[in-house]
Amino acid sequence: MKRKRIIPICITLLLIFVMVLTGCRKKNEEPVTSQTETTTEKKQQETTTKKSQETTAEATTADSATAEPATEEAIDWTQEKDPGYYAGDTYFTGYSIWVNLAYCTVTVYECYSDGGQYPIRSMACSCGRAGQETPEGVFYTSDKYDWGYMADGSWASYVTRFNGDILFHSVPSWEPDSGNIEIGEYNKLGGPASLGCIRLCVADAAWIYYNMPWGTQVVVYTDYSSAGPWGIPGAYKVPDDIPQVRQWDPTDPDPRNPWPYYTISIGPDNVSLPAGSSFESLYNALSITDNYGNSVKHYAYINTDAVDFSTPGSYDVYINIYLGSSYAEKYISVTITE
């Protein structure tokens, strides 16, 4: 009887042992499988992330290569945008700009459908100097820039392109900011001085920039018989020895521009000189100053044609002075005594 009981018990124990053994093997295998799958998934995620990052980086690079950064390299003056855009009506915009290289003048015309045109503005300019002459021909305005980096390393404002790298723009500045004009170049307005572009005072460059639409006709020509319908326009001269206003274009609308507040005083009203005096004596007796206290007498025009320095009497002397955008004039009385 005992033997018969022992056999089932042994069989039962054997089955339990097998089940336990099988369970342990499964338990040991599951972490390995899970770890392998996790590692694989992790590698796949890393690969996907890396590819995504590479794709994003490539897109960013492509976008940055396509976009124009706000640096001097962003402006390629040699490339004309939208070629052929202006084919068609000569007076497409209703305006035409004529540049006479003989006298460095710019005349803007309002044009009519019947072919007539009427001058509305005249400007003094600087065209290309010897060896860098401005090309003649018929062209059309295109893209515009607030500031442009020039070929010689300078900057210019209110830039309007009309013939590849030939542009309308202000007189060059040392930096892309008002109040840094190259004084020597500014005082050349009215004569050839540029590398081929048409330089203008800030007011005139801004007028073209804001008022002349894309596609405005530009005619560049040479005519020594006539400067234009309004003759040769005047150009301001900027002194280089007055620190408060030097390097400022008198026409610049920048609120920091000191020229609108620049004034000149001429005195005294009466000067008395002994007979036998000279113009030098009168000159030394005069006081012509600006509102900063600078003497600007050397810029004045003093007309003494009516004065006889050897004969006693009273004479009127006319004095005027043009300085930047400021102007002053006055008659003073000069008395020659015995």
C-alpha cells in the first residue's frame, strides 16, 4: 500500500519540479527579450531623431542660403531683379528721369499719354568720374534699399537701382547712419566724382526713392548745349571746420540734423575807419559768427565796391553768407573819417 501511495506522490513532485523549472526559464528569458526590444526601439528613435535633425539643419541651411541677410553681402548690385518686367509702355509710371552728364544735372518730368512731358524737379548730382563714366542709354528703376554697401567700402542711403550696379543714392557715408557723410565728396555735387552711380543730396535721393515707382524710365545722356529746362541747380557746400555740423547733409530730414537750427549773425551795424584804411581793416572789424560761437567770417561775401577808403564819408557795404542750408545777409554802414 505504501508503495502505491509513494508513486503518485513522486509523479506529482516531478510535475511540480518541471513546472517550476519552466517558469524560471521563462522569467529569465523575458528581461532579455524586453531589453533587446527596448534597445532596438531606442536605436530606431535615435536614428529617426538624428535624421529629423539633419533634415531640419538642411532646411535651415537652405533657407538661410535663400534669404537675404541684413548685411552688405545681401545686396548684389550687379544682378538686376525681374528682368523684362518693364517691357512695354515707355511712360509706364507717368514719370521720366533725365540725367545730363555734361552738367551733372537730373531733371524729373511728369509724362502724359500723348507723349508730352513737363519738368517738375531739378537736382544737382555727381556722375561717374574719368575712367568710371556713367553709361548712357535708356533704363528703368527697379529695387530700392534704405542703405546700401558700396563698392569702395562706403555706405549710401535711399538707394534706387536703374542699370545693374548703377544707382541713384546719397553722397557716401562712413557708416550706415546719418551724420557721417564724406565731406569732400559732398562738396563735389554738381561735378563728376562717383564710380558710375548718380550721387545726390539726401533730400533728392529720398525724393526719387519715395516718389518714383518701379519701372520709371531713366534717360542718361550728354548734351553740352543745354543743362536742362531749369538750368544748373545749386548745391550746398558743407564746411569741414565746424564740428557741430560737419559730416551732416544739410538736406537730411533726420531729426538729429543740426542744420535746421544753425543760424548766422553779422555785425556790427556800423563801422568807423580812418581815411587810408583798407579792406583788411574792415574785415578785421566785422564779427560774423554762428549760434555755436564759431567765427564763419571767412565764408562770407563782402562787397566794398562802393567804398572809397581814402575819402571821408558814409558808405553801405553788402554782406552775405551761404553755409550749408543756412543763409544770412545784411547791409552795414561804414564811415570813413578824416
